[in-house]
Amino acid sequence: MFDAARILAVLWVILVWGTLYVAIRHWGPGIARRGVSCPETRTRAKVNVLQVEPHFGAIQARDIVACSLFGGGPVACDKKCLAQL
């Protein structure tokens, strides 16, 4: 039926594909949580950043979706910390 080499080969392929999937989801485009220093208040803040891929292999921070300094409300500042990302 199935021998050990085939089972190991299938498991190896599943492991490689799973690793690639996790890496792309973690470091690829989408919303990511980052820590920055707010240039206006001079304090540390956690921000949710919208990352896009303008061309293949390049990730760029486009917008700040949420900031810990504003609680749950909208981000109502100049978003100068975007230059740190």
C-alpha cells in the first residue's frame, strides 16, 4: 500500500506549503500590529497598519487603521508616525 518514503514526502510537502502560507500571512500585505513612538505626544503606541504590496516583493505601510492612544475611536491625527514604518 503506502510505504514510509511516500508518507514522509507527502508530509514534507504539506509542511513546506504550510510554512509558506504562515510566512506570507504574517509578513505580507494586510493589517499588521506594530509599535511606534508617537512624534506628537512622545509616547509609545500600538498601531494597526494597512500594508500593501505596490509591486512584487515590496511591502509598504499605506495607512493607520487604529491607534492605542485613541482608544477605539478613529485616528484623528496627522499620522506622522507612518514615516517610522
